[in-house]
Amino acid sequence: MGRLSAAIKKEFLQFLRDRMLMFLIVWTYTAEVVMCTMALSFEVKNLHLAVYDLDRTQLSQRLVERFTSTEYFSKAFYVSGLKEIDVVLDKGGADLALVIPAGFSDAVGKGEKGDIQIILSGVNSNTANAARGYANAIIEGLSREAAIEALARKGVGTQAPEVEARVRIWYNPELKFRFFMIISMIVIASVMVGMIHPAATMVREKETGTIEQIMVTPLRRHEVILAKLLPTVSIAMFSLFPSVIIAMMMGLPIKGSVPLFFFASMIFLFTSMGMGVFVSTLSKNMQQALLISFFILFPIMFLSGTTVPIESMPAALQYLSLLSPVRYYMEIALGIFLKGVGIEVLWPKLLIIFLFGVIVFPLSLLRLKRRMYE
């Protein structure tokens, strides 16, 4: 314990002297979490609407108002022709164009079919699909009201049986996407810090030549790794506190146990740092360490459900996502923060993350014996 405590003390002193590194870790867990949460959103709102109204009636104006009265479309602007619509779409000035032909109001008033043309910009397929859904819902609502009004004018009863769906949304009733996003950013920060920092610090010993000093010490391989990882664990766990506070300030409801989240985070850091140590055994310099880290980071993050739902992936990638420990950490974080579930539900995922670490660390130790001192 004497040599291990001395090595740990040395690593802490070396870590605390590197103020820029400490700043970057804290920044990743705080400011970057806030910026990414506020900037990244898959919610489609404030779409630009171009209107070419050849009917110019009360009904056509009512249709346009239906669009602009929602949060999904910003204030509509009118164009004078179809060529102008082409120009606006080419310049990116509109996401959707609404063409209302002449005689639209008369056709609807007679109970006939009234045609409306919707022109969408398909540059961003997600935006286009959302805009199409919004437009169809708005037009169908107006069509139903117009049909009832036409029947009423003819003296026909308008009472008809209806099926009403009463929807209850659990965990996030207001469907605020930023709740999911801030949890996702905390998870991503954990895996980035846990992997990149250990890989960089281990490889830095090679580049600076201090590895020879470690070689002549009586430290064993696992003691070297333990001394290297403790500062990372300490500062990462410390940085989680402001992350949780920031999440609460942004309105995230924390329904579960915060101590359980910190416990799960510690296990996940153990696993991600094991991957970082493994990366260091594959690298001869800092550039290689960073490139290999990103080579591993991006697949395990994209297959974790932090950015894209796993259910929307192809079947092969869904099975492949089972090999991503980030997936289980993300499920744990969502379960604790939004669902309020406890260890009785989350223990299988915690066990899987721990097993990932138990597998990776022995492999790292085996490679360290052959590669660290080359």
C-alpha cells in the first residue's frame, strides 16, 4: 500500500498541475452539456411558410391562419407566383409552400372536393416529414369543420358518433425533448472523459520519456493503472455534481435516486476507462491515441440510443448495439431521472456494464505487459 499510495499521490499532483486538462473536463460536464442541450433538438418548429393564394377568400385566409396559429410555423409570407416559390425554396427561405387555387372556397361551399397543393423542401427529410404531418393534420381539421358547416347550411344534422382517444403520456407528459437531450449529453460526456483521458495520460508517459522511470519502480501493472485512473474518477465524479444541478435548473425532473445514478456512473467510468487503457496499449503517440479513441467512441455512441432511437435502426445494428456499454448507461440514466425506477429494475444493466469492464481490464493488463514498455 505504501508504493501504491505514493504513486497515487504523484498522479494527483501531476493531474492538479495541469489546469487546462481540469478545465476541459469540467467544461465537458457543464458548459458543453448546456450548449449541446439547447442547440441540438429534433423538434421541428418555426417553419417558414410561403403562401400563393389565388382564391383570396375568407376560407383561404382561415386556412393560412390555422398554419400560423401553431408553434410549428412562423408568420407566413405571400408570393406572387409559382416561379417565386421556386426561388424561395432554392434560397432556403421557405420550408413549405402552400398553393391555394382559385375557386377553392366555392368548391368547398358546394360540398365538392377542394384541392390544395403543398410543396415541401426535402433537403432535410426529418423536417420535411414533420412539416408534411403538420400540414395534413391542419388541412384535415379544416376539411372536417367545413363539411359540418356545409351540412348545417343544408339543414342536415351534424351529430355523428366519434371515437375519442384519451392519451396519457408517462415520464415526460409535456414531451420536452431537452429532458432527453440533457441526459444524453451527460452520458456522452462521461464516456468521452472516461476513455480519452486515461488513453492520453498513459501514452503521454511514452512521449515524455517518464515511462522509463516507471519501469524501474517496484510498481506492478495494475498499480500503475490504478494510480493513473483515480484522478480521472475523482474529477469526473466531482464534475457530475454541477451537471445534475444544471439539469435541475433546466427543469429536468429527477424522480429516482441521485446516489444510485452516481453509483452507476462510477461503474460506467470503470468500464470506459478500461477501454481507454486498452486504447493506450494500441497507441505509440498522442495522435494515435486520439484517433483510435474516436474510432471506438463514435460507433458505441451512435449505437447507444443517445442520438438516434435504437428501434429505428436496421435489425443488424440493433443487435450490434447490445455490445455498446453506453446503451445500458443511457437506459439507466433515463430510468433514474425520468422513470424513477430503482436498483430492482436497473441491476441487470449495471451488471452488464460491470462485466464489460471486467472483460476489458484484464485484456488491457495483458497487452500492457507486452506493449507499454516498447
